[in-house]
Amino acid sequence: MSNSEDHKRLTAFALRITGEIGGLIAVPAMVFLFLGRKLDLRFDTGPTLTVVALLASFFLSMAAVSIKAAGYADRYDELTRDQERGPPPGDTPPG
């Protein structure tokens, strides 16, 4: 595989990681923010339940990102290992 193809694969992998981690942080934060705000208004508790919900969102996101990061590390090792190995035997360019 050429350097250009390797670079494209690694760039796509990095963009995928960015999107997934962004989603793992933003989606729970928005959902828990909305939920906490609704509960605060319903029970007239000020911002207390919103803060609790955002803290829960933080810990949930942190756990999800940690689990995903382990998988990303394994996948990155596979991608770079393939790059270091070079083409499979018998797959040499004509010349």
C-alpha cells in the first residue's frame, strides 16, 4: 500500500474518532441538560438537578470514551502494523 493510501486511511480513522468521541460527549450532555432543566422546573429546585444531571453526563461520557479509546488503540496498532509490514509477499509491483 502506498504512503498516500496509508495517510488517507489514518486520516479517515482520526476523523472517525473525532466524530465518535464528540458525539459521546455532546449527546449525553445535551440530553441530561434538557432532562435536568425539565426536572428543575417541575420540582422548583433551582439549578440543582441540572448540575447533578450534567455531572452524571460527565461520568457516563468519561466511561464511554474510556471504553472506546481502548478499541481505538487496538485498531490504530493494526493500521500501523500493516503499514510497517509492507505489501504481502508476491504483491510486488512489476518492474
